[in-house]
Amino acid sequence: MDPSVDNVCHDIIMEYLMHSCYKNTAKAFDTEYKKQRQYSTILMPPSTSSHKPDAMDVDEMDCTPTSTNVVKGDLFFLPALLTLTSIIHTGHASVKDEKSWIQLDARKDLYTAIEAGDIPKAFDLIQKRFPGLVQNTIFDANCDNEGVGIDMMDATMDAAKDDKMRTYRVLFKLRCQHFIEIVRSSNEVEAIRYAHQYLRPLQNLYQDMITEVASLIAYAKPEQSNQAHLLSQDRRQQLAEEVNCIALAYCNMPEQTSIEKLQQQCQVVQQELEAMKKMDEKTSNRDKLAV
């Protein structure tokens, strides 16, 4: 495989593994890759060709739908092509420095805590490892919460703060999950106290979520009720994914990896090719009938 292509493939895989907090797998893969590169350097004879391949390039004209260079179906390949081109030009799909590994450990600890239903630990990790997510908000354990909720409600009127409001919503879902975990432990008094202290102040913003989880307390056996799905492990995992996404954004990392983008684009291309094939078959059948 061409070394430049090999590097791109390595970086795409490393980005995905680190994004998903697969630290041990990422370390093992990176180590084996470096060994392979060393062996290849020793065994591969030096190139005698003076010609250097041109770097992949996508002209602006090539990306224009009205361009005469674009034939039917090409447009569906452009996003994938642009993704690969970006990776090749930047040279790396992921930053494998010490800071990235530290952030990975923090995200993995956070993910594991939520999966285990240990929400207090999750909030503690956010406070210590991702302080900017909660600083000076109603979710900040070190902040006087009085009046903060009003600022958050005012922020909903500002479209420029959509990302921040999304973070607030995910953090409030985490608080709702804490309420669910308390109900799971059959401590109704503590659940009511928690709801009054942490959920009620934001009822004007998140009435839908509060109504959904509060209904659990009405059942003697919530795990056998119509709301039993709230107690499922799938809900924990889904919330862990959402929290991981806002943590990635906080670390200035993309929420979607290059390999996921390529996979989605591949599916779009396959669907389009199948649609074009069916269209051609219909046209062919009409031509036969006309004859």
C-alpha cells in the first residue's frame, strides 16, 4: 500500500478508536502499525523514480453541481472525496499527543460511571475534568445556583447559544437519570427531595423530561410499569453517548469521526446506484415494449 494512503487509513482508524474511548485497542493498533512501518522501511528498496505523485486535489469547479465536469452520480461521491482530501492535506485524522490520551481517559471514566448508574460520580468527573461544561451554571457544584436558572431561560432566546443550550439539556438529562437511579433504589423520600431541589428549578425549561421521569414514583414496582424503559441499560448507554459528545465538543474534537462520515456516504452512494439501476431497468423494459 502507498505510504501516504497507509498513513491516512491509520489516522482514520486511530481517530475512531480514540473517539470511542477504546484506549487499549488504540495503543495496541498504533504499536503494531509502527512496527510494520519499521519492517517496511527495512525491506522496501528505495524508489529510483524521480517523479513525485501529485497530491489529491479537488477544485472548486469540481464541486459545483452545474459544472460540465460533473457527470450523473458524481455528486454523491463528492462528500466522501472531500473528507479523504481533508485528512490527506491535514496529515492527521486524530491528534495522538499526551493531552489526547488524558482526555480519552477522562471521557472513558465518565462513560463508565454513567453506564454503571453512578451519576454523582459522573457529575464529579465533569466538575473536575470538564469544568467549562458546568462553570457558572445551575449544574456547577461550586456555584450559588440562585438566579442561574433565569439566565439559562433567557439564553433560549438567543440562537447563537444553541450549542450551550444543548449542553444544558444533556446535563439536565443526567440529573433526571440521577432521579431514576434513586427511584431504582426504592428510596421514595430521597427521590422527592432530589426532584424538589434539582429538577423543579428548571421545570419551565424541561417540563417534558420532568413529567416523563416523575411518573416513575407513582408505581410500587416501576420496573413493571409502562415507564420501565426509563430503567433500562439502553437508556444509560444512550445518555453516556450524549455526554461523550458534549465532552468531545468541549475538547474541540469532532462529534462524528471520519470513518462514520465515509460509511454514511457509502450508504448514500449504494442507495443512489440501486435507484439508478432500477430506473435503467424500467427504461429498458419500456424500450422493449415499444419495439
